[in-house]
Amino acid sequence: MERLMKNNKGILLVLFGVLFIAAPAFAQSSIEHPFSGMIKSGTTVKTANPADLVEFDALELTEDDTNPTCAAGNYNLYADLSETAIKVCQNGTATIIGTGASVQQSINAWNIESSAFLQSFSTTGQDTAAKDVDFKSDGTKMYVLGGTGLDVNEYTLSTAWDVSSASFSVLFDVSGQDNTVEGITFKPDGTKMYMVGGQNDKVYEYDLSTAWLITSASFLQDFSLAPQGLQPKGIFFKPDGTKMYATENAGSEINEYDLSIAWDVTSATFLQVFSILPAGFTPQGLSFKPDGSKVYFIQLSDRRVLQYTLSTLWNITTAVFEQSFNVLSEQNDPAGLFLKPDGTKFYVNGTTQDVVGEYDVGFFLDAGLLVDGKLLVQLATDGDSILAVLENTEPHAAASTNETAQLRFGFGGDLDVARIVVGKEDDYDPGAGENDSFMAFYTDLDGAATQAARFNSDGSTTLAVDLAVTEGGMGAGTFTDGGILLGSGTNPITALGVAANGQIPIGDGATDPVLATITGTADEVDITNGAGSITVGLPANVTVTGTLIANNANHVLEGLSTGRTVLRSISLRVLPGATPGTDIDITLGGAGGSFNAPTINAATDLAKSGSSGSFALSAGGEIITMDITEDIVGSISATIGIHDINSSSTTELYVPSVAVSGTSLSISVFIRGTQVQSDWTTIMDAGDLVDINVAFITSS
């Protein structure tokens, strides 16, 4: 196990002594390895113990555990414990695909959008204006086509596929064939090289007398691409040499050619073309997935690597855009493109930066064998191992006992960084509404796994520490029952305590509020505090301290020296006097009644310029003045209650008017529609009467 855990690219898949491959678990991932065609979604996995059987879907494994005889068409994966090996049954043959940590898996390989830039290598020491890049099949050599020196530069990589380990070796001059070099590619065995040039719009074929040694190259022959278009950029051959593809910049297209003689460009015939839309895509570089199901090229104007899927293998006209990846951060003018044969890396160089950029595609897994009742998964994404172990920590014994399993996570050899524990309680009874199961999360606390949170099936949650206010919590685990909660910035929420009858939080704008009650004032406000209520009322007699001001419709109540005002109303009846047309009588108690009526005396035979009782009549007979004991400080309104006035046998409509004159009240009437005051003695004929209701204010 120690050896496996230190392997920085690995996955170990053994659960409770049963090994299985990761393919069914990564249903949306692309798994590429030499045996990918053998792994089916219905795989059944067994160990040496026939009782331990894990079955995916319905496929069964009936062969002998240690030496299976596989039926044709079956693809079964199993662990052979006698040989400590992982085996695949493929059409009657048992093949070992791994022992220990061995079979490398690439998750999401060939999916360009899952890429990440890793590192780059500068080639300016040998040439500038780099046009293309290619690699030896095993990744130990790299070739860069230089646009300035018109040569192919060969580099040796001390670590396969790692551009940072490259060192310049030799170069080969291709200026004798073309002075506008654009792309290169090699035959998989390294015995041929092909270069495409824009000066003559041709593809040039070279023989290498020593495989992969560029200085052993010699020009052999060429083939013109001009009939299909101008400015060819990228070149690629089907792995068996029977097809050739070239990107053509001027027409934004990829041309497909058939070769009647494998690897012989002079035997090429144009077959068909794929037009890249929209026009002006300026395709650069070119690469295919080895099975012909995907094509990749650079889109110069957007600085992107584009990925297309071919529904018919190697048929370029069936290409449909799938995804892309932007390389602008590393290349301003990308030109060359190469994909590692397993789809886990791609490389780009360009004419401005003159560096070869290395990109990782997806991430890596390894399959291995560890028979200790655990499932170990080891991922390598950044040169270090991320480990996960799934184990049954409290195996099933009986229906009434606990069962738990845990998934531990760690880095390197430390598997206690974090863990997830799931389980059922001893009274497990699904559907009864009990706390039957749980999931708990543990994190490392000073070298020990400590429960951070637990979620129970009854909906309850347990946290190791109170959730802080800054994290959306309350910072405390318990509070006073019935207490009022008090916030305090980022500090824990506290309780003010239980409020008594009528208590409410009262603050001062600076310090924490306190619980207090509202108090009343004698003869002004009554306060009654109850259980959950506060009643505010007025006493029977209200004392006002200071000035009372009430504004309504421009009528003002204002206390004078006494500090109080009295609202009063009185109903007066005006009748003809003993001599109608000469004098009038005024009595109390007309229609409408009175409120807080003042002390007043009736008037008898009140003539012009005369007075009687509490009243006086002006010389013109148009104004009645009422003078009472109380000081009149304001008038409110005057209305006519009963109106029965006849003048010269003509019925008129009259409107009253009231005004304060000094400390007295002046009352007059107008014929409606006029502004002339009427003579009271003239309008009051025998048998006439009028009731006037007057509202006014006195100072006492």
C-alpha cells in the first residue's frame, strides 16, 4: 500500500475485497486506455472468494476465479488474488491489465475544454517565427519548424512529453524546397517527414535514413495543393498513411486526400473539402484523434484550439463543432498544434512568442490492487497525490445493530485530512419517522479527525462549534427561553432576558438597549401594562401644561393668559319686535340647540342704534352685536337653522355671517348671491323668524 500511495498518478479500486474499474462511476467522462474497448457498463467483478460478488447491471461472471474461460463476446473484469492481479476476460482470453499500481487511466482525455496550461519552452535560441511543432511517438524528441531560418530544429526531452526537459540537438535546412514554411508532421515510425509550404502551395516528402534523426533527412518528392486552394498551413496523415489532410487558409477549409500508395504524396488525389464557417476562420495547425473520430485545429483570429467530432471516421465532411479552448494568454499568434497520442496533452507554438506551450487535458488515474477491504482512489493533477479511501468501519452484523462506512481524504500518505461517515442507527426502521440514519463530516484538528458537522435523517443538525455570526449563524448554542435576542456586530447574539408585562427594548443610539416599561403622567396620560400588551389612554380630566394649539381650516384655538380655551355654541331666534319694520326681538333656544352656552340675556324691541339684554343693533340695522360675560377670542361658524323671512311678500334666501369684533360677536345676513348686508328690522315682517346657530371660542 505504501508503494501505491506514493505513486503520483494512480487509482486503486477495491471495495470490501472486491475490485472494480472506474468506468461505470465516471459516466460522463472519457476513459482512454489500451483496454477501454473491453470495459462495458454491465461489468461484474469477483475476488477469489466466490461469495464476494459485485454486479453492475445484469452481466454475470461464471468462469473460474483464478483461470477463467471466457465466452466469446464477454468482457469481464475481475481480481485474481492468487496472482495479485487485475484481469480482463476478452473473447475467451484472460489478460492481466494491472498489478499493484499499473494501468493508467485518463479521465476526460481528448476533450479540449477541460485543458489547463502547464508550462512552456522557449525556442528563440535556434529560430524565430515558429510555425509548427511535432513530437516523436514516445515523446522523447520534439521538432520545431522555424519560419525565419527555414529549418526544422530537433530537441531531445530527458523526460518524455515534458517540454521543460528539452535541449537542442540538431537542425535540418528546408529552404531548398520553400521559403514560406508552414507545417510539419512525421510518419509514426520516424522514417519520413512531411513539410507544407506557402511559396509554392505544396507538401514536401522527405526520407530519414535514421528514424527520427532530422539530419539524416533527404528531399524525395512533392505534391501540389494549389488546385484546391492557396496558403496551406497544417498537414496531417492518417496513421496508416492512406489519407492526407491539409488546412487551407485562404478558403477557410480542410481538404481531404486519398493516397493509393501509403505515405507516397505523389499518389494523392483530392477527395473532398470541409468548409469552416464562418468564413475567415484562418485555420492553423492540424491534428486528429488516432481513431479518426475527432479533428483539432487552431483558429488564429480567436486564438483558440477548436475540436470537431466526425460522425464517420476520417470523413472530414461529417465534422461538427464540439468545443474549444483559448490559448491567448500564452500565444498571441498561435500556428502549430500537436496532440499527444493518448489525448492527455496538447502543444501549441506561434510566430510571436516563439515558445512551445504544454497543456494538460483532463486528469489521470491508475488502477491497482489492494485487498484489505478498502477502496482506494488516488488522483494526480498537479504532481502530488490526492487520496480517498472508502471502508466499511462498522460492518453489518444484524438488523438491530449499527452500520457505518467512511470515506477518508488526504494528501500524500496522510488520510486524516477529512472524512465523511455515513451510517444507520441500531433501531433502523425506515418510514417510522425516527432518527434512523446520519451523515457526518470530520476534519483534521491537530492530527486527529474531529466531527465538524452531523446531519440526521430527522432533519436535525449537530455542529462541533456554534456557527459564527459572520457565517450566517448566531454564535451561540442556547438562549433564554422567551428571551429577546440582541445583535452585537460580529460578536455572538445574546439574550436580553424574558420581558415582564409591558417591557420593551429601549435604546439610546449608542449602547445596547435595555428592557424597560413606558410610564404615564398624572392627569395627562394613563399607561396600563398587561401580559403582551400596553394600553395607552387619557384620564377623565386632562391637564395641559403650556400652550395648546390646534389648527383646522384656518380656525385657531389658542389659550391666552388662562392657558385654556372653551368651545361654545348657541342657537339664537330673531323675531319681529312690537313694531315690525322698526324693531326686533332676540331669544335663546332656536333650532339646533347649544353647547357650553354662555351667560346671555334676551333682547326685546331692539331698535337701530339701540341695545337690549346682551345685544345691540347698529345704526343701519344690519349688524347684531352679542356681548357676553366671557371674552370671545374667535369665531368658528354661523348657520341658519330655520329660515322663514318674507320681505314685501317676496321670499328670499339668506346666508349668515359671524365675526369677532373686539371681545364681542357680530352677526349679520346677506341675500344669497349679493355682498350687501340686510337690515334686520326691514326683513323681519310680522310672523317671520330665523334661527341662527353660532359656534365660537371664549378664553374661559
